Amino acid sequence: MTGRGTIAIESMDGAAAVRAQDAFRLVYAEAFAGPPYHETGDGVAAAFRRFPVQAGDHGFRAALARAGDGAPIGMAYGRPLPPDAVWWDELTEPVPDAMRREDGRRTFGLMELAVRGPWRGQGVARGLHTALLDGIGAERVLLNVHPENRAATAAYRAWGYRKVGETRPGGGAADLHDVMLLDLPGPA
């Protein structure tokens, strides 16, 4: 399979994402199998046991990229952070209260963004990112990225993200991840 040809990106709400869960799982499993993530079959299964619950969260949205033949090639999903979000509590160093204040609309949490290997470097991730964030109405976007994933980190920096801290997702057993924040332009 090559990365050449037509690519379609579909924006989805939570219900549509759950219906397309197998496509999201395929992209996730392939994209995170290698270094630095080394995701196992058990890890993928655990992630997708949580997926329908996450997709039911208020404001959840997703984007799925498909090749011209319909094969899933990339995915992204996330949701607004609720007022009681623990994401900020998981940072290794505290951030100012003004940064961590959440109201359920201020910050969109980008939970996953991944593209299958043969399709990387062709703008698919950027297209997914744009589709996912289109019209979200948030002030900013927050994400975690493994610092050894240099391509993803470079892309996020090129798109305007800045590092605001570090965290160990999932309560401390995971590798240290960079926490990055993108300030979105206000309404025109």
C-alpha cells in the first residue's frame, strides 16, 4: 500500500465514532505498536474498552481519515475538559491556577491523533487536526506527547503548540510525556 491517492476525512460525533470503532482501533493499534509506545494487544483492548465511554462524554468529537479504497489511515479524537478535570493534577510540577482553570468549554483535550505508517508525511495528521478542531469554540487545546516521538513533537510545535509541563499519563506507570498547549485565535 502506498500513501498516494485520494484521502477523505470525516468529522464525527461520539455515536458515529463508536459505530466506526473498528477503524479507530486498527489505526491506533498500528500507529502505537512501535517505539516509543510499544502498545500491546492488551493495551489496545483496554483503550477500546474505554472508547465508548469516552465517546459518550459531552462535546466528544472525532475525525477519521480513509484512503480512496475506504481503508482507515488516520484518526483523532478528544473532548472539552470538564471543570473538575484531573489532567492538570497529573503534571509533575504544578502550573498557575489561571492556567488550570476549566469550565467545560475553555480547553479541548486532544486525546489521540495517529496516522498509519505508509500515510505519514503527507499532511494527513494536519488534516485530521484541522477537522477535529473546526468550530470547537474552545480557547485552547491540550495534549500529551511522548518526547521520543520527534515527528509528532515537531508537528505540534509547527502548528503552534508549546510545552507547559510533563506528566506520566494513567497515574504514573507510563513514560514521562510532554504536556503541550495550543492557544486558539479568538472569534473574528
